[in-house]
Amino acid sequence: MTLFHYKALAMEEKDVINLYYKLKNLDIKIWIDGGWGVDALLGKQTRFHKDLDIAIQQKDITAFRKLLEVQGYNEIKLDIARPHNFVLADDCNHEIDVHVIAFNDKGDGIYGPVENGEVYPSASLKGKEK
């Protein structure tokens, strides 16, 4: 694979920033997770990223999907996909791994069925923009 082809498959910083601000303009809040979350904390891209991992509130999923559909993203049909975790991709193979959360009364983000016990603690959802 040539470097050019490799870069075409990569989710680049500009892609992440553009998506973030498009969502912000629609009052859709996301939390960047995974490798891009680490890079955001470091203030620079440190490695190749095939995808962008995000957490997003359940209440925003319909508007989120509409925006991404207009941007050329469609859900990848995966056996492991769930209503609370699915992957969207565009024609350039940029992927967004979506983790859907719903807040409880403590401000924790409940990920998936409550009985699974998977939680984004409220402290992990506090951050700041630069």
C-alpha cells in the first residue's frame, strides 16, 4: 500500500475537527474517546487512526445520524452492532465508532442496558475545549 493510499484511509485531524464543529453547531455534544481522545490530550496526532471513537447522548442520535447521512456516512452492518454501539463509514473508509450513553441522576453516562453495568463515570465526561 502506498503512503497516498494509506492516508486516504486515515481519519485525519481535519476530519475530526470538522465533524466536531458541525455537531457543535447543531448543539450535539460528543465526547472523543479512544486514540483521538489520547491525541487530543497530547495536543497532536501521534499515530494513524482508521476511526474516530465517540460517546454521544441517546437524545442526539436521530439528528446525529441525519447529519452523518448527508456527509455520506452509512452504518456498517456488523454482527456485534447494538443500538448503543454501532459503526458508520463513508466512501473514503473513514469510520466513526459510536457509543451511545444516557445520563443517570448522578451524571454518569450509562452505556447499554443498565444491567450490564457499563458506565462512563461523570468525572470522565468533564473536559474543556481549547
